[in-house]
Amino acid sequence: MLSLVPSLTESVALTRPEALVGATDWCTHPAGLDVPRVRGTKNPDLAAIAALQPEVVLANQEENRELDVTRLRAAGIAVWVTRIRSVDEAFTSLDRMFAALQWPSPGWLHEAAEAWAAPAPQPPRRAVVPIWRDPWMVVGSQTFTGDLLSRLGLVNVFDGATDRYPHASVAEILDHRPELVVLPDEPYCFTATDGPEAFPGVAHRLVEGRSLTWYGPSLATARELLSRQLA
């Protein structure tokens, strides 16, 4: 199989690495992954994918383009498309994927489900999660990241937004009165000197973006790691 989704690439590579025949340039985990690359998630090399003759291509509704999925299917290549908007959907979708592949459910998936079963800490804190700047974009409604944050005791102040990832100026972000600005290192790599200065007087935390946005093996350790980083 071939994966166009970094988190699914990691899920397959840590479960049955010999089954993976290709991945995108953005598939950075597990470390040392040695498979042919087929460009990015938004511009995959369809000819290169076809040449690798995968039995199935793994894709995601949000991360990949419908046009590429349509063209792959038109070429006779089966494509499995996931749709993940909550932590529970992530577990259900991964279970379904492994069942469809007729693989046993991996141990890391059970560990991840147990890690996220505990109730959210109280009281909740109002938070905002920028994912880009110039222009600024934030996590909005019906997202995996937003649901994950709620399980960490954070209330996304843009949860009522119409868009899943709305544009918002710094003034608009501050108008929502966040108590905490959560700054991940991907897709935009926020750092101690790039991001916090835009929100003077508001507490901020730098977090690992992979733990915040990937649904795969990282979920087994993400809760403990993010809880420490957000403390």
C-alpha cells in the first residue's frame, strides 16, 4: 500500500512496515522511514504512484485533494479515504482500516485509547490555537485538534466559527479573550521568538504539532506530552 497521510504512514510503518511501498515527502515518522516518495499531500505524483502498483492508497478528506483521489480511482487504483474530526473518530477509523486490511489491531492503538479515556481536567481554560501567520489562521470548529484540546481541559474560543480553520487577525483573536495561546511547531513552526510576541499579556505554550494534529501511534504518548507542555 501507499500512504498520502503522514499519520497513516506512521500507523502502517509501525504495524507492518513491509506493506508500505511509498509515502509523501511530509511523512517524517517513524524516523529513518525508507520508502519511495511521491511528492506532497496536495500535489502527489500520480504517475509515480501508479508505477509503484499499490493495492490501496490511503488518503484523508482534509489533507488530500478530491481531484487526486478521483484520478487515482479512475486509473483503477483503490483509495481508502478517512474523515477524522474527533478523537473517537480517529480510533474508530483506524480500527476500520486495520479490519479492512485484515490485520490485527495493533497494541499502540489500544494504548492510545486507554490514554485518552480519562476525563478532562477541570476547570477548563479558554484557548486559541494559531496554525499559521501572515495571514493568521486558527483552529475552528469540528476538528480533531479541537476535540483533542477539550480532552486536555481547554475550550477552543473559535469552536463556534463557521470555518474549520478560519482566518483571524490578532485583534479578532484577542477579542475572543483567550487565557492561553497554544503555538504548535507545525504546520507553521512557531518558536519562542516567532508567535508569542503577537499576544502580549496572554499566556502561551509551545507544543509539539504532531501530538496535537496526528492521529496514529503518537496518540499513545500525546496526552502525557501535551499535558506537560500545556501545564
